[in-house]
Amino acid sequence: MTNAVTTGWGLIAGNGRFPFLVLEGARSQGIDMAVIALKEEASQELANSAKRLHWVSLGELSKAIDLMHREGVTQAVMAGQVKHNKIFSTIRPDWKLAKLLFSLSRKNTDSLIGAVAKVFEDEGIHLVDSTHFLKPLLPDAGVLTRRAPDEREAADIAYGLGIARQVSAMDIGQTVVISDRACVAVEAMEGTDETIARAARIVDGKALVVVKVAKPNQDMRFDVPVVGLPTIEQMKSARATALAIDAGRTLLFDRDKLLAEADAAGIAIQAFPCAIDATIGAKQGSEGQSKAEPGPASGGIKKQ
């Protein structure tokens, strides 16, 4: 008799390595996922990793639901980026998605994906935390690299955390790039790596610090903050010397290799507790105080 825990799982796959990691994690638990891959985003290499693979376009919501019903999917994971500009500029919605889009009071990504998730729930398909199979990739609070942020970087991180938490709360973006306690670039729809590249063009050679946070009420079912090797490469090119992320809410893809690359480049990476108050962070940064490193009251610093 088949174990019920390992049946009825589906994966909605966007771009990048995220879908592959989810498939590997699920397979390690004896789960064979049906995959609904987005034509505009997902890698063709999924054909080598998934036995049950179906391709749909971004606007084909009805087709995606029908395919999941045919595959017996009752629990699904969304994994892989869908570029925000594609969601709002290039999709051709079917009748179900068009009706959903018309009903939205706010036309941002969270509203759209949240509404799609509600449609899935109404169809008997429960969306699960996208990190469900990837818990080891979510770092605890502390310094993750050999080197901790220095005094300059710590001050920029404190300032950046205050700004990033406020910007993310407004659903604008989740990454800011800081130099000498000045906000050089704020992420919008272009993504983290493009934001870092834009900051480098603006400061033209000055050292940068990157801060990437989760939203205050981050829905871990989708749009989870991710840092991968391309981000480290972009930081190296941009002369960004430190990276701050949210502990427990940021996925580090290829974690061991990523940290090794950061160490080789002299980049400091630190994960911070998500409960840091935005007002305090902004005040610390504006006063130029080096208080970015959490002490015993906020969980302490530990080498990972």
C-alpha cells in the first residue's frame, strides 16, 4: 500500500535552480512530484529530473489546474523565480486568470500570486511553504563567513536594515545597496543582481554593502528571498564587500560553495534575526553607530 504522505505532490516550476533543489529534497523523502513548468521561465533540463512533466504558459491558469487534477495533486510547492516584469507585461491570460486580474484591487505581485494561491485552495490544491524540503538551506542568525563585517560595513548594514525593512513592508523590493550610510539603490522589479549592478554604476568604484530582507509578513509559499552564486559573482564585480540577510527566511543555494566563494573574495555574510525593529535600525544607521552585530540579547553571533 502506498504511503499517503508521499502521494499527491506537485511542483510549479519557475526559473533557476530552486525547482531542481525541491525535486531533490522531495525525492529524498520518497516523493515523486508532478511538475507544472512555466514555458517562459523554467529550464528545459527539468525533463531530465522529472518523470511527470507538463509545460504551461504563464497565463494558462485553467490548464495548470486541470493538469494538477489529472495528476492527483492535492499539495503543491511553487519554486523558482518568475520575473515580475513578465507577470505584468507579457502574459496572455486565459479566462480564469483574466477574471482574477480584473478582480484585484492592487496590481502588485503579492496580490496576484496570493489570488492565484486562493484559486488553487478553492480547487482542493493546498500550497505548501516553498522551503518545506529545503530547511538546511535556511541559515541561523550569525556570521556565516570566516570574516565578520568590519566597523564600516556594520554601520552600513544597520542603516540598510532599517531602510530595507521599511521598503519591503511597502512591497516595493527586498534589497537595498548602501555605501557610507547612503542608500545607493533600491530593488524594484529588476531583481537583486541587477540592483547591485546599478548601484555599482552609480558609485563608480566605491565599496558597497548589500542588504536583503524578507517582508514583515513574508508568505513562505512563494517569492522567498534567495541568494545564490550569481549574486556573489555580481557582488565581486560591484566591489560589494558585505551581505546582510534575514536568518531563517533566506535560502542560500549551493550553500557550501557560496560561502567558500564569498570567503575567497573577502566578502562578509551575516544573517540577522527577523525581529530587528525597523525604527531602531534606521536610527542606528543615521547616527553612524556600529551596532549591526547582534549581541546576547538578540541571539548572539556564532560561526556557522
